[in-house]
Amino acid sequence: MPRTQDFDTAEVIGKVRDLFWDKGFEATSIPEIERVTGLNRSSLYNAFTSKRGLFDAAVEDYLGGVVRPRLRILTDEPTHPDDVVRYYRSLAEALTELPGDSPGRGCLLLNSAAGFAAHDDTQRAVVDAYRHELSAALTHALRAFDPDMTPDLLEHRARLLTSLSVSALVLSRVNRFEAVAVVNTAIAQLEEWSRST
């Protein structure tokens, strides 16, 4: 007879997500996961099969609870020309909410890009899919920003803004003040484009 699960899966995933987000996949140990969740290895593996299964669940939770709510500024209808600037202002606000000069968490997905995603096809695909989703959201919002933009210019600007977003999120791990400066550069670029339309 199978054992019944006596813990809240969403709560466990949230705790594990935060641990992976802070430490990364490779630096997070099973004993740390046990300590944070209050569950033993067999309960965790019974529910998630492995440390990697836990990480994959944490990534899905991160996409649904952190990434996509922020991208809604760019993708919700009706679109407004100010949506792209609002997105970057919300990103700057999130980066400055940390106390003192404590380091930021960055992005759970992009943090893995510099680590194990470099040699893990599945995680590499997840990171690239996130980059594509961000780029598509920015492209969508840029159409409202300037409906007369040519397809080539639209692609160029979306790629530039995607790169600035990725840079800011990666930098926020080590220097959140510079990360905010990168976000402000994106806002200044948008304001310049707005003046030239």
C-alpha cells in the first residue's frame, strides 16, 4: 500500500525554490534541503524522485510565480506605449528593495546559465526558452510603443532590451547598484526612442 503524503507540496517547493535561488543547484545539498523543508530524503525522493526533480519543480514554480507575473506588464491587453518603461521601472524597484548593500538573488534561471546549464541540455533549453519568452514579451510591448517600427528595427530593439534585462539580472547577484544602472540605461534608451518617433 503506497504511503500517503503528509506535507504541503507547494510549501515545500517554495522553500526549495528559495534555497536553489540563493545557492544554485550545484551548491545546494540534500541535507540543506532536508533542514529547510523539515522532510527526510526518502520523503523528498518519494515525492520528487531526485534533487533534480526538486529543482525542476522549483523552476516551474519560479516561472509561474515570479517571471510570468512580471512579464504581464508587457503582454496584457490592451497594450500601452508606456508598458515597456513600466516593466523596467518595476524591475528597478525589485532590485532596490533589498536592505542595505546585501547582494541580490538575480534570476534563478539565469544564475544556472553560468553554472550547470552550460553542460546540461535540459536546463540550457529552459534558460533559452525563458530568454525567448522575455524577448517575445518585449517585442509585443514595443509594437505598442511604436506601431510604425519596421520588423528589422523591432527585432533589433527587442534584442537590445532583452540583453539589458539579462545583464541587469545577472549583475544583481554581485552588484545590485550596477544592475539598477543597467535598468536605468534601458529606460533612458526607451525615452530617447520615444523622442525620435
